[in-house]
Amino acid sequence: MQPPRGGPFHRSNNGRRVLLALSFGAIGLTLAVVVLAGLGTFFIVNSGQAKVINSIGDLPKELVLCPNFAANRMVLVDLGRAGKRYRVEGECPVTPAEAKDPYIADLQYNGWTVHSDDSGNIGGYRYSSRELISIVLTQSSNSANTTAVTIDMSTGQDVPSDFPPATPSQAATPTPTAHTSPR
């Protein structure tokens, strides 16, 4: 009697073939996802330009800062027709509880409609200029009486769903020129 013959269609190889096909399929799918993610990132980054901002004076006046704000990092991402995005990180020399109410008042004075919560998160929208701001106030790890501040402001944004729709008076109201932030 002859030993069983091997080959691609032999019964004992069927499990290996399926496992091999699944492995190559998984590898191919993973590579496709990585390539598509890379292309998407390339096109997003290629259409916008990032720039480090070196001076607080180079920030737009609508971006309200606390008095004696010490910037750690300030970045502008210009997205072309989609607007601009500012990311500012720094510290204020007061506790988060002391910073929150004056921050909200300064934002409202400068034309922002503001929402806030008990966790130190402040959101705002300026109807007249279609700007969206998000501010997070947390206890700084550097000092007990210091607030870590993270600000994200985007221009050219539609009204977020958690804000009321714009009324004609909100869209036409000019923003105040007075500014309480030290520049």
C-alpha cells in the first residue's frame, strides 16, 4: 500500500490552506487600512499649514486669556477655506475656581455666547464671526495656586447643536472692541 499523497487538494492540507488564506487576507486588509489612513492624513496635512505662534500679541483679540497668562504652547493650523484653528496651552496664576467666573464674564463681554459645567469646561460660540471656542481649566501640576488652561478656537464654524440657532440680530451684532486680556 502506498502512503497518502500530499498536495494542494489533499484532505490534511485543507485546514492549513484556510488558515493561510485568512492570514494573507488579514495582512492585506491591515495594509489597506494603513495606506488609506496615511493618504487621508497626507491630504489633511497637505491642505493646511501649521505654525507655532511665538507671541501672545499674535493671537486674535477674540481669544480671551486670563490676566498674567503664561503661555506654554501656541499653535495655529490654517485649514484654508475651512478656517483656522488655534490651540493655546498655558497657566493662570489663580486656582481653577477663581479663574472660571471671570473667564466666563470676559468671554461674554467680548461677544461670546457661553456654556460651562462644574468640571471647568467652558464652551463658547460667537455668532457674528462664526467662531467656536473650547476652554478647559484644571489644577496645574506645577503649583497649588495655578490653573492649567487649554484653549481650542476654530474659525468658520457652524453653530454647534448645543447652542441655539442664530437670530438675525445675533448675526448682525458687531463685536465689542474693548478687550480685557493682556496682550
